Amino acid sequence: MKIQSDYTDRVYAGVLGKLIGVYLGRPFEGWSYEALSERFGEINYYVHEHLDVPLIVTDDDISGTFTFLRALPDYGNQLQITPAQIGQSWLNYIIEERTILWWGGMGNSTEHTAYLRLKEGIPAPRSGSTALNGQVVAEQIGAQIFIDGWAMVAPGDPELAADLARRAASVAHDGVAIHGAQVLAAMEAQAFVESDIQKLIDTGLSVIPADSLIRTMIERIREWHAHNGDDWRATRQQIADNFGYDKYGGNCHMVPNHALIIHSLLHGDDDFQKSLMIVNTSGWDTDCNSGNVGCLLGIKNGLAGLEDGPDFRGPLADRLYLPTADGGRAITDAVTETLHVANVGRALAKEPPHLPKDGARYHFELSGSVQGFMADESVDSRGTLKLENVAGHSRKGTRSLALHFDGVATGRPARAATQTFIPSKEIAAYFEQRGYGLMASPTLYPGQNVTAELEADASNENPVEVSLFLRRFKAEDDQLKLETGPSKMLEPGARHTFSWSIEGEGNEPIAEIGVAIQNSERTRGKIYLDYLTWEGEPNTTFTRSESSFNRPRPWIPGPQMWRRAWVNGVDGYDYWWPEAFRIVQNRGRGLLITGTREWVDYEVKSDITLHMCKAAGIAARVQGMRRYYALLLTRADDGRGVAQLVRALDGDTVLAETDFPWENGDTHKFALRVTGNRLQAAIDDLETCLFDETDGELKGGGIALVVEEGRVMSDEVAVRP
């Protein structure tokens, strides 16, 4: 497999195409062709505002696509990855009944059924087999929905893409569902090197059995397309008559929706907007179908193909959410996810990773990218700023983000910021109501150091004061408060590197970070943001503000954003108890998690009361529900209290163990330090190591409180470098 020179750009176009397609089709998912035609005529652009819903949403099509692919880097980017290992990644990243999947129940939701099989210890591919789940359940659409990433890591290698698609799809699917996924994966992989749609369809057909229903259906759609010419509606009607929902069981079968994808690609005349119009106006599972079509055309035609029509990219601003048990990656952007995907592809090809501007978080190196940065629409700043990705004005790369300001004056600053956490409590509540909650941890924490490099355009009218700023949720009322960081008066043509050590406590999560421009006289001009990034481990304490509990009516929720900064992987995590953290797990082990994969060397400490439980403790380098190091108090088979240092990775490995008497109701001081490959743990005596072990399997991750079958409480958790 050879990596092309424009590989990253093509992946970026595929990621954007996927996002645009999903966001375009999501507001009317499940609508019929007739209902859509009556309400909108044709779907030529985003209609979310007509239906009073947000554009950027949590959605299984996006979450599953960019999450399940993490099985490859989690297992060393080995081409030999197995369906069973991909199934293990499901168990690690999914939080039952809360993230990624449609939780429709056993035998009703294909993915929920497969998850329950995996949880019971039935490995993939049996977890998704027809033999176990029946044909109707096994052949629903999910295999197709989540497949784009597996294609994008195999550029120009359709056989590999189809094989990876088979392995990934078999976790929850079987039969023609896998065939449909393989067809799309092969087409998308080949789209890196082939531009003809008919040839891409031939490539897709070459990787599935000759007697597959998918092959028969595609050949008939080709015949209808050739006969009907420009009349896409006639072809759609023939699909409905011959391969419609009434012909297949279940809630959302693969076959009808795969037909609409092929239909829109044939009738779309290689035009991004027209193809998405056809697949969305045709109805059924619109966000899924539109996302697949958008991804394929993005890969095939590149970034330029997304620009031939209305501005789909501007409202998007690269934004997406990936709510999983790895909460530090929930608030992300299309460029960040592009590099994750592309670097997997590069690793499979034995190529070094692509790390623009020394790995800066926001680097703007991909054409047109803004990485979630948007002009501040606050009353005092509205209308003062426009953003544009431009060539040049970078010392470490080739591009930068231009901030065009106009009308800046006293009391009228221009600001641009990007999200580092859930943007508001109202957004958080909305996503929970619609069934796909936004489980997220902040990406930026007190104790970390932010750096950014900015340049003033040489043609600016006047010097301007440039500063970094952030907004965080106030602990007492969940309102956002603005804090200004270091500032510098930049003369025209001047350049400056800003450094800001973030202070504060963990009960006020940071929601956004950005750049502000102000001046005492009215002025206009341009500032270029070369990059913005941060490094280091946090230095903070997580607890609850007194105002969130000491209220006249404590059963009515007070400030909650500090709680939302913890990804809830336990059965009980309610707001009304006297302790800051009271967590309950009914069966098995639960985790309450915060932090990011970028945390490497640090100590986590907490005083924990073991009210009644099978085991409890703290965890470090947490990468999900089943990947972490934990210091636990538990019991041996004979009932003795023991302390254990555990590595959770495809099951528990006890790295060290010693007798440690404990009783229900005890409070103990837990401390776990991770430094390089060294693990140091203590309980109660913080000056003496209980365990001092070496293990290098997990390189970084967040922290967690851990409880197994019972209830534990804590008032604060501290993390220190």
C-alpha cells in the first residue's frame, strides 16, 4: 500500500464529506420520500433551522465511524487485527445505554444486540452472526454506517479495505450487510486513485460473492439508470417498488438504503450537492446514506469538490462530537480526526506519522480548515470579525488562520474561540433528550500551559492589543465567565509567541479558548494565528462548589457542568447527595472518568469511603471502560481484604497484590502515580509505596473513580504533575 502525496488532504475531504452528509440528513432521518417532497421539495442545503434543531449534533453515524477504528492503534496498527479485538474496542469505548449506539434493545437494535452478546463473553464474529441473532437483525444498516474509516486507512487498496470492513462489520452484522459494507469500503479505498464512478462500482462488486443480493440489486439499478437518463425520480420509484422497506424486515435494513447510495452516485453527475440532494430527498435513513455518499465523493474529488456549490463547510467549521468512554476526545474537529485516521493509514504502510507544526493541537495546515474557531457573537463583539484559512504567515508550516477585524474600538473587541468542552448546559440537556448524550471531558485543564504564535499583518492601520482568553463555567451558577490571559501590543508586521499557565480548580471546567483583539481607536486589519496548543499535566482538585448543594431545595439541580466534566460509566451518579461524588454500580465494574489521552506523568489522589462494595479505588491512564491502571481494595476468595495494582487491558492483570484489611464503612487515602513505565501506589500512608511496579502497556490517559458492585463516596479528587 503506497501513501499518495495528497493522502491527508483526501482523508480530510472524506471526513468533511461524511460530516456534511450526516448533518444534512440528520434532521429528517426516517422521513419518507413523499413527506420530504411535500415539506421541502428537494434537499439542496442544510434545513436544521427550519426544524428548530442544531446543525452540529451527537450521532451514531459519526461516533461509530471514528471510534471503532481506534481498535487499530489500540492493537498496534497491525494488519492482523481480528473481529474479536474490534469487539473488545466496542466494550472499551461504549458506555451501555448512553453512548454511540441506538439502544433499542435485544433483537430490536442490531448493535445493542451485538453489544449484549459481547458483554456476555461471546466474541466477534459470533456476536453479530445470523446463526445467533437471525437474518433480519444481522442484516440491518449499521455495517454500512460505520465503514468509512476502514476504507480511508487503505488508500488505493480495495481488497484490504474490504477485508477490514468485513472484520469490523462482523462484530454486529452478517450476510448482505457485510457485503454492502465491503462494496462501499472498496469503492472508497479505490476512490483515492480512481475518479470514474462506474469503475468504482465495478471495484466494489469485485470483492463480494457473485450470487450476493447486493450485486444483483446494483446491476439492476445500473440498468434503470441507463434507461431513465436524468430522471432520478423514476429510478427511485423502481428501487422503492423492488427493494423498498416493505420487502425486508427490521427497522432499517441494509438493502434499500444501499440501493439509494448507488442510485445517487449514478444520477448525481459527479456533483457533490446534486448527489446529496438525491440521496436525501429520496428519504429513508438519510443521515447514514448521505454520510456515506459524502465521504466517497469527498475522497474522490478532494477538497475542491466540496466547494463546487453552496458553502457547506462554513457553518460546519470543522466541528464534531465523539461521545465515548474516552471523554477527552469527545470535543474534537475534522482536522484532528483526519490526522488520527491518516496516521493509522500511514502506520499500516510503515510510514512515519504526519504531525503538523510539531504536533500543535490547532495548526490550520489543511486548506480551508478553522478547527472549530468561530467569531464570537457576544453583544460586544458581534460583527467585528471574519475568519479565513490562508497560505503563509507561519514559521513552522505553510498556512495560518487569518482574523479579519473591522470596527474594533473601545468596548468593541474582536474575539475568536474554539470549544474545549460542552458549549452550554442547554446543549448538554438537548442531546440527552434526543437519545445521544454528549459524554465529554474538557480538553484543557488548570495546570497546563497554553502557547500560541500570532502575527500582525504588515498593512494594518494601527498597532493592536492581542491577547489570549478563555471562558469557563462558574461553579456557583454554570454561567460562562471570560478570563483574559497574556496580552501584547502588536505593531504592523510584528510577531509574538504567547505563553499562558492556566490556573483554577476542576469544578469550573474550561469551555473554550481563543484570541482577542482590541484597540482604543477604531481600526481594522488582520491578525494571523499560526498555531495554538498546550502541554503538561493538570494541577488541580476536582470537587463541588458549596452552592451546588447548599440550596433551599436540594432535590432541584444546582450547577451541574462540574459534574458533566466526568464521563459517567457507573449505574448511579446523582446530584443530590451530600458527597461530591457518590457512585453506585449494580453489577460488574463502573468508572467515573475525566481527563485526556495526553496526560502521561502525574499522580491521582482521593479519600474514598467504601460504603458497601466488592471493590473500589482509583485509576490512572484511563483510556475507556476497559483500558487503565487501577489501585483497588478488594477481597480474596477466602474473604481477606487485599490491595491490588491492576492493569485492565482485555481483562485484568494483577501487577501486584498484598493483604490489606478493610471493612465496609472505612475511609482510605488512595494515591497512584504514573511516571514513564513506573507505577507507584499507596493507601493511607502517602509517604510509603505500597506497590512500585513497572509496566509500559498504557502510555497516557485520564483518571477515574472505580467501584465494583456497591457504593462508594468521595468529596474530592486531586491530580498533580
